[in-house]
Amino acid sequence: MTSPAVTESTESAAENSGGRLDALRHWLVDTHVRTVALRATLAIGSLFAIVLLAAVAERIIYSGQVLPGVQIEGVDVEGLSTDDALDRTAKLAQRLESEAIAARADSTDLSVNPSALRLDVDHEASVRNARLAGRSGNPFEAVGGFILRRFRTEEVALAISFDVGAVNGVIDGWQGRIADGAREGDLQFDGTDVVVVEPRPGRGFDRDAAHADLVSVLGGTTRPRIDLDVRPVAPEVDRREVEALAERARGILRKQYVVRGPRGSAIPPPPDVAPQTPAEITIRAEQVAATLDALVVKGKLRLRLDHELLDEQLASAEDVFATLPTSARFSVLPDQSVGIVASKDGSALDLELVGRKILAAQPAIDAPLQVVTPERDTEWARSLGIKELVSTFTTHHACCAVRITNIHKAADYMNGTIVEPGEEFSLNDTVGPRTAERGFVSAPVFYGEFTEDFGGGVSQLATTTFNAAFWGGFEIIEYKPHSIYFDRYPMGREATVNYPRVDLRWRNNSDRGVLVQTSYTGEAITVTLFGDNEGRVVSEENEDGSCRVPESTDRITEARCVTILETTPIEDKEIPCNQATDKTDPDGECDSLAPGQREQVEDGYEGYVVVFWRIIEYPDRDPVREQFRWTYRMYPDTYVVGVGATPPPTTSPPPPTPTTQPTTTTAPPTTTTAPPTTTTVP
């Protein structure tokens, strides 16, 4: 009676055992799958981490440079520094902005200069975009870009802009030159009179295709010839359409338009402040006519109002509504810390809305104002991190000289300049051309000899700026000391400039912005740099202790390794009085000199070789040592020398009548030799 139970129990055990085996197999399979997946994930993660580290290392290696594999419209800039990339793209921009665009229609050659199209190739923006290429903050994009740039180049588009209206005008001009009887319907405006240009068929080219070809060439880096396909063409609009648009334009010009809007600000006043009385301006018909144009768009003749031209027409009246935005600026506090004066938004008339209502012939226009943000707002100022005095330097000069006018004028142009992190400061670019129109005067300069030129004296500002950058620890990119030594400057640590060839340039190689501030008195000029010192300590060191400061130059007070090329100037320079000019003898010394008597008119200059080091210490890395070296040329003392009266020429008497014994008289020739004229006035 117990057998069935035993049999059932045995079967159940077998089933349980099989189930456990199946579960074990499933567990093993799942574990294997999970292990494989985990290993694959770890491998992929490790590979991703390795590539990410490589991408980060690439950014560090190419800090300040364009990443490998990056091009600007076919211009190879990979691995280039910002300066080199700017130089290469600047040359490209100059070529594209000046090289004519050629076209040909049948046997007619056509061309246009890019300047007529207001072509602007912004090479600086292009290089900025190239510098950003491959530097995404997204790790997946960084890894993907790092890999892809190994197999293909990453093209960065040139930052190009041009005037679309000017392009249409060029197409019109080309069509007018080659069209054989063909003419598109159009409107012309003679004051407030509307003149109809009747359409007619003939031979010409496809305007849309020509427009697309010209835009394509403008956007590229080459200048291929545009071939225009001349064939029979029919006008896109008929006379009836032109007449209808002309009548509409006449209706617009029969009216004047009154624009009403809130006065002064697009920002609503607080609830407790009563709104200002609405302001209004009147736009006359002739002002409207100056902004109108007819244009064929997709086979239809359209009336267009140019908002920029409308803005020009209203320039004298629009300030009834508008307020100019105010950029953020920096304020230096008495403790030499730097505060920020917040920016303010401005307001401007909504010209697009005004234009639409004029085209709709609505004489009464209620126009809201638009908010206009300043170019440099408060957030921009905060992002620069300018907070403290970094360095300052003062040089002195004698009072009341004419050159001081140029020093002060250049300092005014420079005052308040902001140099953002990584950017370069150029004194020539900042101050600009030294011309009378810009407030500069003619003053002494040294071009191998003393003469006069507009802007004489600006080199003193350059020297002061150089020293401020030197003691601030900023990277000196370009500078050139004077060829002779002026003892009002630190020997070797000074700079001359000459627009546009000789410049002073330094780079803000800190992580914060720099504010350049200038101030002056009648006898001194000061340049101060504010930013973030970042713990830098700058010092100066001699080359060695074997060199000495010349005793004769008592104003050299700072340590220098100076080699005196000559303790006295080289051989004196003598100018005979009969060869002197007002320039070489400005005080008229020759008037009182006896023959052979000398009078000094100019002092010479000693020559020196100066060598010293700048040491920049950082809180978190090794110090940097930079050597500076310059050789000052020698110039002689200059004298004028009195000369005697020039003897009259010797004249031989006429030969006597021949006799049996002829007499021959021979007088030795009189030869006067004067030293050559060489004028060097220090």
C-alpha cells in the first residue's frame, strides 16, 4: 500500500532536482551575460576615459592654439597660435575684401569690387570660432570630436557679411549693361514724384541664378568667374502691375505721418510713477520717398522701405523717443580696489513697425519703444574679475614743451581701455593715427636725427606703458627702445613707437581682465593697470656684477649691467659755416665766428650695451626668467666752424702778340675743398 507514495516522492525529487539544475543553468547563463556585459562596459568606459584624457591632454598641449584638424574655410590653421592664425586669416580677409569679382555674359566682361558690396570678412571672429572648435564642455562631444578630427578636418566657416541690397543693385547694373532691349518693370522716385519704368522683353540673364552665384562667390575663399547665361527673357511683371504699385506709392506719398510714443524709455515706469506725456514726431513725404524702393520678389513687384535709411532721415528727431544705452564701467576707489558702475538699457523707436504702417498708408502711428542693451553690460564687467591694482609706473618730463600735448592726447585715447584675458594690447591700435584732425601737433622726434612730426612725444607714453606691463608680469610681445639713450627713462626698459610701423604690444596672459588707466600732470604721466595680481611677484636682476653704471649718467639709479662702449662720444662732427642751415645752426652761431673758430651746437650721445633679467614668481608654479638686452648707438658732439671769405677766381690775361720769343704765362689753378655735408642733430 505504500509503493505509490514512494513512487510519487521519487518523481517529485527528480522534478525538484531538474528544476534546480535549470535554475542553476539560468543563473550561470545570466551571470556570464552580466559578466560579459560588465567587461564590455568596463572596456568601453576605460576606452572612453582614455580618449577623454587624450582630448584633455590635447587641449592642455594646444592651450592658446587652434586644435589639430581645424581649418577655416580651407585655410590650414591647425596648431597655430592665435597670433599666427590671425596673421594668416588677416591676409586672406584683405585679399577677399579687395580682389574684384569677375563675371562674363556672352562677350561682355563684368566685375564688381567687394567694397561696393560692403563685404566684411571678420578674421578675428573666425579665429575665435576656430579656437573654440573641439573645445566643447560636453565630454561626449569632446571625445567624438577628438576621434573624428583624426580622419577628417573640421571646417569653420569664415565670418562674412555683406549688403544684400548692394548685391541686388549690382545685378541690376549688370543686367542694364548686357540686356538687349530687355527691361524689368520698376519704379523710380524723383523727390515725391513716382516714375514708372515700363517692362519689355528682350535678351538678358536669369536674375535669381546670377544673384545666387554672386552670393556664393562672396561667401567663399576663391574668386571664380561667374558665367551668366544670356538668352531671351520676358519681364517678370507686366505694365498693369507696375502701374498699380505706382498708384499705391503715390497714395503713400500724399500723406505725412505722425508717430506717437512714450517719451524716453521702453522700460515701463513703476506703478507709483505717472507716465510721461507721449512724444510725437512728424515724418514728411519727402523723407518717406528717400526710403522707398521697388523690388521684384518671386515674380512680384514689391514696395520696400529701407529701415536704415528711415533711421538716417529721423536722426535729428528720433531722440524725442530714444535714450542711449550706457555700458558698464569700472571705478577705482580710494583704497585702489575696483568697483563696477552698472550698465543701463536704452530705448529706440521700433522702425520696423513704423515702416509697416507707412507702407499701409496709416498717417497716425502709435509706436512702442524697444529696449536697446549696451554692448558691455554689468554681467560682462563682473565676468572680467577686475578687482585690484596690479602695477603702476610714472615717468617725468619738463614742463610746458609742445610734445606734452601729444602725450596727453594719446593718454586720453588710451584711458579706460579693457584688455580681456588672452587679448593683446597694441598702443598704435589703441591710440590710432597721430594726425592734426585727431588733436595731435608737430613736435620733436628722433629719426636718426632730430626733426619734427605729428605725435612727437607719444614714445614717453609708450615707455610708461611698457614699464607698467613689465612690472605687472604681462607678456611683452613687441617693443623697441630708442636708438639713443634719454636719461629720463630707465636704461633698456623703455620703448619708442612710430605709427604704424613701430608698435608696443603686450598680452594679458592672466585669467582676469585688465583695466588700463592713465593720468597726468604738467610734468609727469602715469599708467596704471588694474585686474587680479594672482599672487605674481615681479623683480629685476642684473646680468652679473661685473658691469657698472657710467658715472657721467647720474640719473641711472636702478641696477643695470651696463657696458660703456665709449666713455666719451666718438669724433666730433664739424659743419663749415658756409654749409650750415637753420636746422644745423638753429641759434645762428656762425654769424659771430672767425675763420677756424668752433662753436658747439649739439651734444653727442654715449653708446651702451645694457642687459638685465625680469623674474616673475608665481604661487603655484616655477618662476619665469626673461632676459632683456639692448644696444644704444653713439652720436658725436656737433660743432659749426667759421670759414674765411672765398678768394676771387684767378683770371689769366689775354695772350700777348706773338714775338720772336713768345711769352707763356701759366697760373696754378685755385682749388677749394670743403668737407662733405653730413647733418646729425640729436
